[in-house]
Amino acid sequence: MNTTSIAAPAATQKILNTTVIVAALGYFVDVYDLILFLVIGKQSIADINPQWADQPAIILQQFQHLLDIQMLGMLIGGIAWGIIGDKKGRLAVLFGSIILYSLANLANAFVTDMQTYAVLRFIAGFGLAGELGAGICLVAELMDKNRRGIGTMIVASVGVAGAVAAALVAEFTSWQNSYIIGGVLGLGLLVLRIGTYESAMFKKEHAPDIRQGNFFMMFATRERFLRFLKTILLGLPTWFVIGLLVARAPEIAKTLNVNGSIAQNLCILLAYSGLVLGDFASGSASQLMRSRKKAFGLFYAICTLMIFVYLNLNDVSSTVFYTAIFLLGFSVGFWALFVTNASEQFGINLRATSAISVPNFARGSLVPIAWVYSLVVAANSGDIITSFMWVGAGIMLITFITLYFVRETFATDLDFYEK
């Protein structure tokens, strides 16, 4: 690995420091917006276009179009914010991203046509892309190497709770007010962020030949590119489960003859509630076992088991099915571990680029996963359960193989540069 080591600065031993709290609350608002659109997107489209009220197929098509535009914004934003984070600092991303997506959130509440809605979802996606990675990167660099996993676990766990908040808020207020609440929460966080400090590692003087925030350095050597790719592949199960198995839960329940109706919003609420608990459990397991890889392996095993169980719940009650949704969410509750690993795999001058772009590329993996699933469904004459089984088995095989070749990063020194 082409790296240059330098003397490490003192790191804080305090777990609930200002940086952890602010980063956690920032990610809370970030996830709130992401999930809010999943929950209220179709209703908002129907209200903006009353002529489509009795045409659910068109509403679904427009909803998917806006999701694709938002994802494009996140992919571009993941690269852009990563470069900014390594060139201008981690705090620049934390401030810039929250301002952008908070203003976009507020503007979404007053949208009256689909063209404007599409532009605002792109802007929101672009802004949302930077929050988590920058926060995790800053926390990892500021905290003691033996305890930084606890800090990043708190950030991701509190953040994912934003999904639960989004589902609850959308249940009791209009979609316009839901957007306004998210925008106000985000702008309110700017006051708290005044007391945060930049990473000492980033601010430290470095050799003039060290290039910072050059995304193409990820492809400069075969070793670094493979390190980057392996880091992304570790997140595939999360988006297979959330983006397909949970997103299509009502369809799966109908195919399995589940007794009772299955509400999509409740599925999202339960899956993310499980994910919050899973983030605490995987983070704790990593600390106890003093290993990122062992914690990943444990949760991959649980995930594999839950995918199999979930897809074989024939003729069960809705209560049993909802419980399986919660446990599925728990089984992919290694998002904090995933982003922490992304920040630890690379040197200071590429750390923000990795920590910010990797989770967004992992989210983007849902597109090829869904495409492969559509091919498998066609090959299986429309049998969605068998198709989900095959795709799930393939994804878990890929991630287990990837995990074997990934470098262990628990308690490693982060004070080095990529050359």
C-alpha cells in the first residue's frame, strides 16, 4: 500500500463529545429527508397532479423518476463532497451539505410542478450525499483509535433513527409540513455546529507532493482500486434488503399468502427500527471482538439466515411477517461499521473521498441489483420468491468472499497519507 506515515496528534477519550453529537444529529436530519420522500413521495405527486389521481401507474412511474434523479444527485454529490472534504476540510462538508439539503427541503414544501420537483430532489440528493461520510471521517480522526468505533456507532445509530421520525411525522401531518419540519431541523443544526472543530490530522502541514482530494487517485494503482471496490461491496446486503426485500414487502407478503394486509410505511418504520438496534449491536460486537471483520462476518451470517426465513414465511400472520421485517432490518444494521471501515481504509488525503463516496456508491448499487433481479425474475417465469433467493444468495456470496480479502482496520493508526 503506497502510504506515508506521520506523527499522530492527541485524540479525545470522551465519547459523547460535541463532534459526535453534532454529526449524529446531522445524519438524523439527513436520513429523515431520504426516508421522508419514500413515504410521502407518491402522495405529493398525486396532490401536485390531481389529474393522475386515478392513474397509480403514472404516479409510480413519476415517483421512480424522481428517485432516480435523487440518486444521480447523491452519486455526483458523493464524489464532489469527498473532494471538498479532502481539499477544504471535513467541516466545510458538514456545513455546506446541511445548508444545501435543508434549503431544498423547505423548497420542496412549496413545489407545484414536476419539473421543479425534479430539480429540487437532485439538489437535495446532492446535499444529502456529504453528511454521513464527513461526520464519520471527522469523528474517526478526532477520537482515540481504540474507541472511535463507539463514536461512529452513535452517529449512525442516532442518524438512522431519523427514518423512524420521518415515518411518524408523515403519519400525523401533511407532506408539505413534513418537508418544512426537516428543513427547519437542518438549519437549526447550523447553530450547534459553530462549536465544532476541524480534524487536527487534516489541518497538519504535509509534504508538498501529497495530493489531496484527487478522486482519480482511487484508480491510480491496482491495489488502491481494489481496496476501494472491496470497501463498496461490503455494503451490498443493506441495499438488497432495504431497497428490494423491504421496499417490496407488500408484494412479497401477497405472494406468500400472509394473513392480513401489509402497510408499506409500517414496514419501513420496523426495518429501520431494527437497523438502529443492529447498528448498536454490530458496533458493540466490533469493540468487544476488537475486529471490524469479525463483526461483519457475524452480521452477514444473521442476514443470510433472515433472508432465507423471510422468503419462506408462507401462510403466516401479519404479526409474524412484521417481526421478520424488523429482524431483517437488524441483520443489516452494520451501516455504522461499513462507513467507519470506509474511513479507516484510506489515508488522510483520500479519507473524506472514501468515507463520503463509498456509502453513496453502495446506495447506487441498488440500480444494478434491481436490474439483475429483473433478469432473474424473467428467467424464472415471474417467480419472485425464487428470484429473490437466487439474487440474495449471490450477494451474500460476494460479500463473504470480499470480507475475506478486506484489511482489518480496528484500532489502526489513521495518521498516514496515500501517495
